[in-house]
Amino acid sequence: MTSRFLARLAGISLCLLGIPALLLSCSGPQDAKPVMKPPEEQTALINFVASEYSSETRPLLENLVQDFMLKNPSIVINLQVANWDILDGIYTTMISKNQPPDLLNTNVYTHFAKDGLLNDMDEIISPELKRKFYPDLMKLDQWDGKQYAIPYVSSTRNMYYNRDLFEAAGISEAPATWSELKKDALKIKNTGKAHGFGVDLSDNEIQAYLSYFFLGAGGGWFRDGKWTINSPENVEGLAFLKDLYDEGLTDPEPTVTTRDEKQRIVGDGKLGMMISGNYFGTVMPREFPNLKWGTGPIPVKDGRKPLLFGVHDNLVSFKTDHTNKEALSAFLDYLYSSPVYEEIIAQEGFLPVTEEAGAKLSAADPMVKQRLAELRKSSFYPIQQPEWQSIMDTARKMGDAVLHDHVSPKEALDELQRYAEKVQKEVHGSE
């Protein structure tokens, strides 16, 4: 997150209060009767902290909230939109002051649920709304038998590339294996026009690239109730990433430039390819209308089966001193209604999390239908483990250690494994 956002992060209060007028009698004094002022309807407050996905997010949500409050004058939405880079700091500060948001758009939830901070969403959402969601995504947002979160948006991850650079390098299609990835990155480098493969090992999305190459080698984060971070497969995946960097086949700053910045470098023609979400095809043409781009699978170790990886963000509701479940339910019904929710998906380039929106958008775009089918078969982050947030935060420190501080991939993953086991014992020790 850059400093240009900081001045805009005070809450945007979009309040429209309906004030009943005092009714006066026009009759003569002889038949005048006292007129009682109708009781004022109690105003419900919802503090909503939302993540900023693109330049469209803020105006989209501001208009949405204004429209909702016009229709529901007894409910006030205090909207705060923050870029992902500082989102954690904002809601963490609110929680530390015992003023958590009533509604938070995030990508983690179980550590909050473990600490007893969240409302059960089954006590908030209407039965009609609950039936709209894809069941597999709802299941990911359940912990300890309760629905502590609900899906908000989703995406699949794939390789995205600059077609002009591929043509200049003599590459006809996206690489599907590690050996093809290394060969194609070298071809792009040898053109002298661009770097080969964009790698994000920054604080922003290191957990994503680790996931791609852990799973691509046949490994993963968590299996059978245990963390498997330092498995031989994972070590091999991280070692392959380091080799790409050491051989000059990646962008020069994997630990500095973020995914969104790398996408723009692809658009500028200075980077050949990178792994990103399906929103690439919506966001990038707005900024680079002349960009010719293509897509392909996430490369995997030679001989491994193809990898499908999905991400979904969710909404959680914190317990507050003014929680109004009826007001929250009304707002969520509106948020996921048609065409409100379809506009969010279309503007941000995500995949929908409701079957109704999925059917409509799939009918209009075959690629949405394909990506939704892939999402049903995808691997996801281990978000149902309460220690995941802490492990992810610690993993963010690994990029510089491995690429620049001469810490071997095995040493780095051994250390992260020890930390994961320690935190898991602390979290579950009393159970």
C-alpha cells in the first residue's frame, strides 16, 4: 500500500437520516387535539471495512452504500475502504481498541473465531441468502461447526503472458511444466526486451507463489492434521524458484514489486509472464487497452498432474456493543442481490460466489463458466486452521532470507515448520 491511500482511510460516513416532521392541526381552537410526535425509529449503525481491489472499488462501494441507505433510512453504513497492504493494520488497531468493525472483508477468519470475536453468520444471514452460495465455498468458511464467515468473491490462478513478447521470443503457448517455464523465460530474456517470469515473494503474496510451487511439486501446506511445510516436495519447489532467480530468469525484484505492480510491468512490455488471478483479464485492458495477452496453466514439475488453485475472500462480522443482526442481514441481502452483486463481480473481474450470479455470468461469458468449473476442483489456502494467519505473516519474511541472505530453501522451510508446530500447540494446547 502506498502513502497516497493513507489520507483517505478515515471512515467515509455516508449517513442519510430520516427525520419525521411534526404534524400540526389546522382546525380551530374549539376542536384542537394534542398531536403526538411519532416515536423516532432507532438508527442502526454498521461499520464496514472493505478491501480495495482496484481503482473501481471505492466508487463502486460508495454508490452501493448510498443506494442502500436511501432505501433503508434507519440504517447507517460507515464505510472504510483500505488497500490490502494496510488492511490488516487497520482492523487490528480497531480490535485492539475494542472497536472492531461490524463487517469486515478479509481472507482469514478462524483465528478471530478461535478468540470468540465473531458472530455466527447463520444468526445473521437470511435463509434465502444462504441458499444462494456455492456449498463448497460455504464449507471453507465453517469452523468448529459454525458459519463464522461467508464467501464474498473468488478467483482462479493461472499463467498470464504478453503475446507480443512471446511472439518475439518464438514461443507459441504458455509453459505447462517447470522445464518449459525455464526454457521460455530464457528465450524472453535473450530477446533483450524484457525479463522472463514475474515472481512475487514480497510481503504482498509470497504465500501464493509458495503455494503454486509447493503444490506443483506434489507438496502442500497442511495434510492429515499436520503442517507439512518442510516436506521434500516443498523444499524442491522453493529451490526451483531460487534457481530461476539466480539464473536471471525472473524479474529483478521478486521481494519488492507486488503482484499488481508486476501486472503493469507485463502491460508495459517489460515482463513476459506471471501467475495471477482471472481479474487480470478485466483490470489490465482498462490500463493497457493495446495489450495483447494470453493465459495458460500454472506450471508444475515435469510428470506431475496439472494444478488448479483457487482463492476466495470472505466477510466476517465482529461482536460489537451495537451489533444489529437484522440490519446486517438487510445489508447482506442487498449486497448479494441482482444486479448489485453482478456489478461488483463484473467491475472487479472476480468469479461470483453465488450460484445465481454464476449462472448469469456463465451464460454471458464461456470463460467464466470454465473458471467456475475449475474453481470447484481447486486447492485452496489452509484458511480453516486458526494458526494460518500467524504462519502466513512469518512466511512473508522468507523472500529476502532465501534470495539475498544465503539461507537455503531447506533451512528456511525447516524454521517455518518449527514455528508452525509451535503455534499449532499454542492454539490447540487447551483442547
